[in-house]
Amino acid sequence: MLVISFRILLIIAIALLIYTLVKYLRKPERKLMLAQQNKHFFILDEEQNDRKNFQLTYMGCLFEGEKYLGTTDNKFEVVDIHVTVKNPHQLQGLSKEDLHFIEDEIIFNYPYATITWKHPINQIFQSSK
């Protein structure tokens, strides 16, 4: 009887370990940090939740976008997005074309939105005028 209960507990422990490992590997925040380390593009967003900010990484730089709901012709949509950078030192090496790529990816998800870049990113757009 003791051997059978020990086997059952061992099976439960292994199942719990596998479940925890799968949950860890599928965690979106982990995927975001992994993409940042590998300098890939990745966006972490809940498109249906307009109150939750999104995060994206591009070339090792982590950005955060604040979504604001507004009205379009006949429905409510995200109409304004403010993008900031988490660590301004990570901007080194990014060009204006890279920022336009990020804008295009955001507009692909939110076609009615206008994007406002916050300091220090907005300085690159002001210097070219």
C-alpha cells in the first residue's frame, strides 16, 4: 500500500513539474525578454484590452506604448498611441528608418491610431524638419 501511494505521489509531482515547465516556456513576458536579448522584433499586446499598455522590442531596445480609446466614423477604436522607451541608452544605433518600421508595425495592429513619440525619441523627428 505504501509503494502504491508513493508511486501516485511521484506521478503527481512529475505532472506538476511538467505543467510548471510548459507554463514558464509559454509565458509572453519571457518571450519578450528573449527577443530583446536576441535583438529581434516582438510585440506583447492584448489588442482587445484597450486599457493595458503594450510593449515591444526592436534591435534590443524595449518600448512601451500607451493606448487611448476614441471614436472613428462609427465605432470606438484606439485612436492615439504614445510610445516611450524604457531605457534611453538602448536607443544607440537606432535610425529614423527603424522608428518608421516600428510605426508601420503598430499601425498594422491599430489602423486608426496616430502615434506620438515621447522624449527623447521625438528629438530625431524634430531635428529633421
